[in-house]
Amino acid sequence: MPSARLPLLLALLLPFASTCFPKQRRFQKFPENFLWGTATASYQVEGAWNADGKGVNVWDTFTHEGGHVVNNETGDVACDSYHKYKEDVQLMKSIGLSHYRFSISWSRILPDGTAASYNEKGMQYYRDLVDELTGNNIIPLATLYHWDLPQPLQDAGGWLNESIISYFEDYARICFQELGSKVKLWLTHNEPFETCWSAYGLGEDAPGYSDHPGTYPYQCAHNLIKSHATVWHLYNIRYRPSHHGKVGITLNVEWKEPKYANQTAAADRSLDFMLGWFANPIYVNGNYPQSMIDQVAMKSAAQGFKESRLPTFTSDEMNYIRGTSDFFGVNHYTTRLVEHHQNSPELVSFVADQDTLETFDPTWPRAASLWLYEVPWGMRKVLNYIRVTYGNPDILVTENGVSDHSGSLNDQFRIQYHSSYIANMHQAIQDGCKVIGYTAWSLLDNFEWALGYSEKFGIHQVNFMDPARPRKAKMSAGWFRELIKNNGQAES
Ligand code: PNW
């Protein structure tokens, strides 16, 4: 063909070419060495509730008591990961995960909660799991406390009793000693907001306290924050020089969007009560956010309390607490609309103290979990809020995920959820947030606390009717494999 004709031919074909080859979509590439992982927690997946010398914890008691969980289901067997961890690690490997976030069951290695009761067989399970992970090039990220307190410590008051701090320190020391040569990433606590509100105020989680919603949550948090700081210092002084790892904490936060433009103070206050409650002491100044101090003091005085229901830290304690985290672990799932709402002065409750009203936009799609609306832009706002408010720390997203009831293998909605939240995380990185990794909740369908097995978050299905607890990859597992292989995704 004479070359002079070529431009003409191209001009004729070009309109067709653009329909055959749609406009190139931009690709969201993540930073080199970005971590992609999945998460679980001991009570939700391990089962083996009384195997090999394990002691009873608050979730064993709570589920066996009956009346607290959908269908009175329990974590007695759960996914049986205690026996099937090698298979779990192969699932992770086939997706190409860089890390696995799991939690250690305190009562498995210290059956009565104290160092005196050390149970070698329980510890061996975690050594084996960690060896299996590192042997397959998967970085272990261990959470020390994901809600399964040894029952004897609960009987002594649990997180309400200050003595919990030294028990937690002993437990952490044993974990660092035994696992620290291979585990380089640690989280002290998972979602202290849930520990102190859902378990000690609302009563939906074990141990199910709901009679003192205006005092117990604050007392719980006070001891918990000190326990975190104590364990960070322990690692910093005793173990960091030889183990060279990092210790952080995972906080959960919903994005709080002002319902009306003039409601930013209410939304900020709500963020302070959820995130700042823990983040302000640890990342800012060793103390609670000023809005919390003011609100609780004002309410307490009006209610005739001699002092604020919010405990105070001494200046030594503040110095000890401030700066005790090597990275910012964040669990983010959903968003709420917030407006000011003046609560009746006689309500003595952590929720009433906030003087806010939280609602949802009816256009937001909802997951199986009643609290979980899909609002992807909340992810970008949360990450930027952390960047600006807490001194631009390294951020590790330690949970993000979505539920259905069926556990279907065809989970397109889950791909859509993760993809849109990940796109917003990518934008946050462009905004300057130092996000170092993303962790999907969860590797497996599992025991969803008070909702039992009725809500499923896994990228693998587990057949809970079959004693062998077989696993099957959902479509989302394949989608994650591609995402990780490409270290990113095409913009949708
Ligand atoms: C997290 N909410 O908990 C926990 O860390 C996981 O153990 C849990 O399975 C997962 O999220 C899914 O629920 C949350 O009501 C529980 O807003 C409740 C809420 C948020 C997080």
C-alpha cells in the first residue's frame, strides 16, 4: 500500500479503534514494598477452645452462657484454624499476601492469665504458625489482645482493675521473648473503643457489662491506655535493641461527616470520642482530647458527681504515654452523619456525654451488618484526618471489609467494596498520607462475635456444617491475587 494513503486509512479507522479499545484507564500503582495482607483473630478462627491446656476466656464463658449470640453459636470449633493453620497459610500464599494479621489467645499460653500458669503447648501453636508464615515468605503481624481475656482476670475486674496492667505486661514479655525473633510487627490492642464501649458499656460483647455506661468505659480505657504504653516501653527498652521490630496499636474509626455545614464541631467531637479517646493520649500529648475533658466534666458536675467521670492522668503518666506507638494501625469500615443533639442532663452514659446524633444517608448501600454502609470516600477522609491530626504517622490499615449473609463464592459486591476503598486509599497517598499497607478483613468467614456465623466477611468460604471445615476461595480471593500481582488496580 502506498505510504501516502496510510494517514487517510488511519483517519478512517480511528473512530472504530476507540470503540474497540476503550480509552486507556489510569492505573493506581502503589508504592514499592506496599504491604497487602488479610486479618483474623484468635477467638474468631482458632476453635480448639479447650485443647492442649488452654484456659477459659471471657468469650468462652459468654458464648456458653447462652442468650448473647445469634443462635447461641460459639467459637468452640470456629474455622478450626488451630488444626488447619498450614492450609490457611497455603491460601495466603496462593494469593501472594505479604503479611498476615492474627491475634494471640492469652488463655492459650497463660491459662489462668498469669505467667505462673505458662502452657508450653499453647505457645508451640504460635511458634508453628509463625514458622509456617515466615517459611512461606509471609510477614507475621501479631495482635496481643483481640478481646479474649482469660476468665480469671475478668473475675478480678478485667480492664476495670488497674492490676491488669502488670498482667498484660507479663503476658507481652512472654510473647516477645518466645516469638520476637521472628515477629517484627506487633499490635498491643485491637479496637480499644470496642473493648471499652461494646463490652463494658453497651454489653454486646463479653463480658457484657451494661449497667454502668457512664463510668466503666472510661475506667476501662484508662487502664487499657496505660497497659499499651507499658508494653510499648517494655519492647522499646528490652527487645527493640536486639529484635528491631515495631509496636503499634489498632484503633477503629468511622468517618464522621457533618450532617449540615454548620455541624463541624459536633462531628469533630464525635471523632474525639471515638478515635481521639485513644489517639490523643498516644500520638499527641498523653491526655484525652479537650472536648472530652470538657464534656464529661460538665455533665458529671451537673449530675452531682464529686469529680469528672473521665479519670485524669498525672503529668508523669502523660509523659509516659505520649509517643508510645511506632505506626498508626487503623480499622476502617464505614461512615456516619453527625449533628449536634443536646441530651437530657440526667443521662449518665458515654454516648449521652457526646451530645451528638448519628444517622446514615439512605442512599448509601448497606452490607449484611446493620452498622456497615459502603461509603468509600470516608477512607480518604479518615486517612487525611489522621495525617493532619496525629503528625503524619506511618499508617497501616489493619482492617477493612464487608459482610453478607450467604458467604456466596460469587461475591462481586465485596470486590466492588474493596476496590472502591482501595482507590480512596490510593488518593490519600497522593494527598501525602504515609500508608504502608492494607489488610482485608478477613481471610476466612468466621465467628462474627454477637452475630455468630450469620455475617460473613471472608474472601474464603468456610463450610461450618462440615466437621472438616473445608475452605473455598471466593471470587474476591482471585481479585486480590491480581491486585497484589500488579501492586495496584485500574481506575474504574
Ligand atoms: C472489627 N461497629 O470489629 C473487629 O476487629 C473484628 O474482630 C470484627 O470481626 C470486624 O471488625 C467486623 O465486624 C468491629 O459496630 C465491630 O462499628 C463492630 C463495629 C466495628 C468494628
